[in-house]
Amino acid sequence: MEKLPKGPYNESLYYHSKKCIICLNCFKDKEEVLYLPCDPRHHFHSLCIESWLNKALRCPICNISLTFETIENCKNYEELIEFVKEKDEESFISSRKTSANEHS
């Protein structure tokens, strides 16, 4: 599990996910969280996800099977943050286009 990227929880980046889906406790800003390779927006308290993955190698959010190979090839924290920023920007642009088309 030490191969999974860890980093500080950043409320401004993860405004859509303020709670750990496993324990349901809120994240604190700058608290260390673990990210899964299926989607960097899938992040959890380190102890919570480590306990979960010891029972089932599946993401608790999307249910994708995680292999040791996918964990070994996981991106680092900085790459994950860039991915999330790009996805948020794409979502924002897409929602603006949809909104503009609805008003045409």
C-alpha cells in the first residue's frame, strides 16, 4: 500500500468530496489522504483505505478491481493534482456549453 500516492487534502480541489466514504468523517484541510489509481478524486483517510484494501482490492466508490500492478503503476501526487485540475476545467467548460445551448 505504500505505493499509493499520498498528499494533503485540499478543500479547494476536492470541494465535491468532503467526507471519507469509508468512515464518513470529514477531511480536514491539509490532512494526509491516500488516492486510488482508478480516479484521483477517489481519496480516503490512509487508515481507512488501507483497512478496506486488506479486505477487498476494489475501489469503494467505483468498485473497479485494483491489482497490485495498477497500484505499482500509480501516478505520483503532483500528477494526480494536475489530472483533477484538468477534469474540473473540462467539466466547467462542458457545463457552460450545455447551458449556452439550452438558452439558444
